[in-house]
Amino acid sequence: MHTTNIDITLTSMGRQLTFSKEFLEVAHVFRRAGGEGAPWQRVAVNTRSPFLDTDVFAPSTLLAYYVHYETQQGEPADRSHVVSTTLP
């Protein structure tokens, strides 16, 4: 198992997520828009780092992300901490 770091950077094209990923690991990105009462949605399946989320949201929207890791056999392996940002 590894360190499950995740960072978020706002760019002109969207939100760039940079996270650790070992060679054979499967990484899925989840996003929640609108605060703690909103549901989590998987927005990327077996993706690489960095991942760029280009979906458009209204200004002041609170977005949160985490990465869920699985083994090649589909078994849960780990999960990153949650990062969040409020759109300008």
C-alpha cells in the first residue's frame, strides 16, 4: 500500500487533480458538487494522474473530490483524503 496523496489546482480549463498511483492500481475519481448533503458521483474510471475535470459549474459552487483505489482484481485497496475548492 502507498501514501494516498491528492492535490487540486484551479486552471483556466477546470480543476486539475494530481494524485499518487502505483503502476497496476486502478484509480477512480469521485466528485461531490454543492456541499455535504450532495451525493458523490464517479467522474472518472481507471484514470491517470493528473486528471482534469472540465465540467462547468456556477460560480461559488463547492466541489469536493477523492480517489478510490482498487486492485486489478476489483478489490478495494485504499482511498485518498478529500480535497475541496469553491469556484470563483
